[in-house]
Amino acid sequence: MGVYMDLRSDYGFKFCMQDETVMKSFLNAILEGETDRITSVQFKNVEVPQPQKDERGVNFDLLCTTERGETILIEMQNAPQKFFKTRAAFYISNILIKQFTRGFKWEKMRQDISRIFGIFIMGGRNKWLNKPITRTSVYDRDELEEFWDRNHNFFLSLPNFNLDKGNITPKNIWMHFFKKLGTMDRIDPSVYERADEGLLRLLEKANVANLSEEEYAQYEASMKALEDEVDMEQYGYSNGYSRGVEDGMEKGMEQGREEERKKLISNLRSSGFTNEQIAELLSITLEEVEK
């Protein structure tokens, strides 16, 4: 384990990124040229309850708004998922629905909704992503121009990114940190020369030596979950593709993840964590932990 926390782990991601100074640095780097410079962010409740009893609710990783009312969703996804583009659209749709209150009337609308940005950090390799950053929006397919500008999405593929030391920008530093920070023992001096306040704050928060015993225990548990997830991904790919049965591979990966999660919950309970702490750490509902 390196000197710094791995941002791909659930605990490391939320512990480091749920900080206004850090988040502003990240958003201004990734959204450069997409919106005006962000000077403040406010973190929002990440749980959106189910609209109806038989419908699905959603838990986001991180959700925030800017001073202009723009909504930004940040999701960390390590294991490849067959229909992740559909899942991303589902997340954005839930945010869109929340823009309108009960009894809303279209004819009374005076201005368009605030923009929604989705940032999806992909830690695993996905065959539908072939470059470091893929940007999407709603386009007129015939005129090849933007049709609706209220939603822009960004898919950051970490496996497709390699740091070019001749082109060190804040955006590249952030991509590099998400991919490599957990294995770093030292930071290249050239990074400090280009780091803003948010990146320096990130290095301070991510330094494992600054964690309390409880924080470190939670981080270790989160890293175990990440390692199990990565191991299951690699096992699923090597065996699933050799058999040529993609659906079987996906089912096996899901069953494996479920068994590992049960084992992890049991270990966390044995270590003295409450059900509420476990639910927050693993980003699942309290009901799932109790079940």
C-alpha cells in the first residue's frame, strides 16, 4: 500500500473528494471550456428515494451544485458493466426529474433548467471506450451540431490514460492521480509546480499518515473490497471470454461480488463497525446490510 490513499476505493474517493477545495480543482480541470470557472460547490444528498413503491431508487457516489445552479454527478465505476451507458442515462434522468416539483406546468416555465454534468470515472477496461476522455451530449445526427445543451457527460477511462511528462496540465494530473495515487510513494516535483490549492489539499487529505485509526480501518476495508472487485473482474474476463459465454461470465462475476460483499460485511461487524457505518462505507442501504 502506498503513502497515499487510492482514489478508486470507495472510502478514499469520498473521503478526499467530498471537500469543496478539492472538488473545485477537479471540476475546473475536467470541465475546462465547458462552463465558466466554478468558484463554489455545495454537496447534495446522494440518495434519491424510489418515486413509487415498485420503482427503483438510486444512490449516487457524489452529487454537487455550483453557484450557477448547475448539477454535477460524479461516479466511480471500477468493474466493467455491460450496459453502463444505460445506467449513466438512468442516473441523469433521476437528476432531471428532480428539477420539477409536483404540479409543475410547462406553460409557466420562464427559463430552461440548469445544466447537468455527469462525470463517470471508469477504473476498469471497457471495450466501448477507446480514449482517455469521451464527451457526450444530445446531437442533431444530420446537421452534426448540438441539439440540446442541458446535459453533457464525460467518461474518464483510466486504463486508456498515460501521463505525458511533456504535457502536464491540471486535467492530466487529476487523471494520473485517479489511476496511480494509491501506489505512489513520492510525487514528481513537476506536479507541485503546476498544482493548484485543490491538488495540494488532495495530497494532504490522501496521505495515509494523516488518518486516524478508525479512518485507516475503514480505508483498509474499502481497499479489500476494491481488490476483490478487481480480482473478480480479471477472473471473469479470463474465464468468461475463454468459454465465449458473456452472459455466464457476468452472472458469475455478480455472484462472486455478492459473496465477497457478504464476507466483507461479516468481517466489518466482527471489527466493531455498526450497520449504519457499514452501509455508508459500502454505499449500500441499511436494509441490505441487515439482510
